[in-house]
Amino acid sequence: MPRSSAPPASASPLPDPAPAGAMPDGAGDADVSPRQQEIVQRVREQGFVTIETLARMFDVSPQTVRRDIIRLDEAGLIQRFHGGAGLKETTTRLVYSQKRAASPDGKKRIARACAALIPHGSSVCLDVGTTVEAVAQALLEHRRMHVITTSVGAAGILAGSQVGDVVVTGGLMRGADGSLVGEAALASLNSFRMDTAVIGCSGFDDVDGAVMDFDLLKVATKKAMAAQSRRVILVADATKFTRSALVRVMDFAAVSALVTDAPPPDHLAQRIAEAGCRLLVAAQDD
């Protein structure tokens, strides 16, 4: 859908996007309504929000929300997607760089609990993301492993260790997380049959609880990992429970276990239980 790169001539320019988690300076100006300010804040907190969710939240029509999103996209405050709004690509990359230092204790607990589910001498496929990188760190105590990964970060952690064989899929490197995607990555994944896939996500659908992410190419590799593995372990810290994203990865029926650091909300816990997925909340450190 064509979009203008600048606000309409009748409106004064709005400021550049602020860092994630903060409202942009000047967002309270008359050019941005209180409802639009709240939309920007929701996007920065959750990563992606749907038009339907915003319409229910503000008790307005979807068309009204769509006009708000167009206005905010033209101002450079958020990015307009089919069905909703999300962070602009530059903001998303900034968020990833900050994630490496975010919630380190929770990620370590998740990683240890996940690694305990993976036996020595087995084969495992590692996805991308800071939580999966923590799992790679926790696997350094394992031996005789066969590791396949699309993550340059995870491969770097395992490089030179005694964990066992490490295969990096190859492919096009995409994004600040060192993700390998595309036909080469998929062809490599499809040549293996693995015991376990450890997969991360960006959030969960706020209607049916499906596992969600943003990037279509990265989602394609996640799906290939799941299809080529005997079981899927999903790792997600509790901040993901209140976020949604753009692309459906899988339903919980395809997930063997969810490892997290805090109990999920009741509606999501119900979806997990109904799907027969094991929920494992990593214990707090003593």
C-alpha cells in the first residue's frame, strides 16, 4: 500500500521516533491525539498490535484506528503493517541490541531448565535470539552432542567447546541477531532429522494464543526446524506473554514444552493445557 514519507502539508512535522519503551519527545503536541499517543505507547511496549485489538480498546471502528495508524506511520513514529502496527525496523534492531543485557537472571534460569530436558548424546537444533543463546551457553556442559543452528551468535558460543559437532546452516544473514535465513538455510535444515528443536518467539496471539514472530523468513526457518525435529521446546521469558507479533509460527499443539521464568496469564495457560503442551516455569535461584 503506498504511503507518504512525510506528514500532510497541513500538519506540522512530528519528531523522530524515540527509543523503545519511551514516548517520543513532542508526542503530546496537538498534532497527535491522546488516542494516537496511546497507540504509539502500546506499539513500543508490545512490538505489534492489531487493528481489532485497538478498536476494542478505544471503542472505535477499525476504520478510525486504521486512519490513526496511517497518520502515525507517515509521521515516522510506528510502522504500518497489514492488520496492525509495529515497531519500525530500525527500532526493532535497537530493541534486540538492548535485549542482550535484559532479564539475564530469567534467561539463565530458562536456559538451565531447557538444557536439563536435552540428554547428552542427542541432536538439537537451535533457533536465534538471546534466550536461545543462553540455552547454547547452558549446553556447554553437555557432551557428544550434534548441534545444528541458524544462529551465528549461538554458533560463536559453542565454537571451540567440547559439546560435540556443531553445524551452521549457512544462508543469508538477516538482522542484528545474526539469523541465517533463505533457501540455503532451509535446504540445510531439511537434510537433518533432529531430536529436539529449541525455538524462540516474539510473543503470542491475543486471541488464540498462537506462537508469533515478526519476520517471514525467520518464521520459515522456525517452521522447518519444528518439522524436522521429534519435539519442540519453546523458550520465552514472561515479557512475551503480553506481546503479539505479525506472523503466526505455530499453535501450542505443535510444541512439546514451553520453558519460561514466570507463570503465564490464565487465558494463555488454558491454551497451553488444552494443547497438551508441558509448561515448565524455571525455579528462582536460591
